[in-house]
Amino acid sequence: MYNLKQSTKLDILLALFVSSLIAANLLGTKITLILGISVSVGIFAYPLSFLITDIVTEVMGEERAKRFILAGFMSLILVIILTLISVKMPPASRYDYNQEYIKIFGPSLRIIIASMLAFALSQLHDVWAFHFWKQKTRNKFLWLRNNLSTIASQFIDTTLFMFVAFYAVTPKFTVGFIFSLIIPYWLFKITFALLDTPLVYLGVKWLKK
């Protein structure tokens, strides 16, 4: 069996990290129902990014994980620029779906800012918190460090995005209404974080091997 070098494994994790971010942002405009609660389909992709940064922080350290965040941030900027250019380009006469294309890929500037801000701050907090708990636990209790850092970071991500993107956009979007959206969405993210705990152990073992 071919034995991958650690540098190759990091490249694979970086590719998965960036892919999960792009997928969450491009696909996340669709809302679905899970257990009667409205959530973005991006909930299936975005938690993977926190899983990966926790694995990298555990094995390679805080600074290497921050490089992942920088790479992801730059990738999102490029995707947004290319998306805006694509939306603004005039359609060919034989292309009949331009209005639908604009509706799907034409996010508002406010949502773009909310997404970028929430991503950067929540991911940086996740890496910092994971490293903080790693020192406090003396490298023990990986499951605890993974979940404590992710639970807090996912709350930061959800709250920042919801308030920056939607607060006062209509009279309906009051502080109370936005928190009524944040809490169930955050609880879903917590559930995903708890379920992916075995994957953290597998990922750390794979990267160390």
C-alpha cells in the first residue's frame, strides 16, 4: 500500500478545507427542512472546515492551521470576484437563463461581507480555542478540546453572519427574531460537531502516521 508523506496529507486536507468552504458558500443559498427547522444546505459542508482545522492544529500546531484559514479566505475572495464578474457579464442571445443565473449567483454585498467576516473570526477563534484547551488539558481529552472549540466558534460564526447579513433588513428582522433563527441553526451545528468527533481521532491518527 502506498504510504503518503505528511506534506501530501496536508495538501489533501487543504484541498478538502477549501472545497468545503466554497461548497458551503455556493450551495448554501438553498434552505431545507430538517426535523421541521429551516436550515441552509451549507450545514453539510461548512462543519467539515472546523473538523480539518482541529486536526491540523492538533498535529501541526496553531500556525499551520492559520495558514489553512488564510488560504481559505483568499480562495473565497477569488470565488466572489469571479462570481461577480460572471453575473455582470452580458448573456449570449441563445442563453435563456440569465435571470435565474443572477438570482442564484448574485449575492448582495451585505451577505458577502457577513460571510467573509463570520468565516475569518470564527475560524481564528476555533484554532485559538483548540490550542488554548490543548495547553490546559496537557494534550489530553482530544474529544473535549475539539467540541469545546467548535461549539463556541460555530456560535460566533452563526451569530455574526445572521446579524451582519439580516439585522433590520426588514422590520421583521429584530434582535429577537434573528436569535430565534440562530439558536436552532447553532444546535444543528453542535450536533454535527458531536457526531464528527470520531473523525477527529481518525484524522489525527492518519496525519501522524
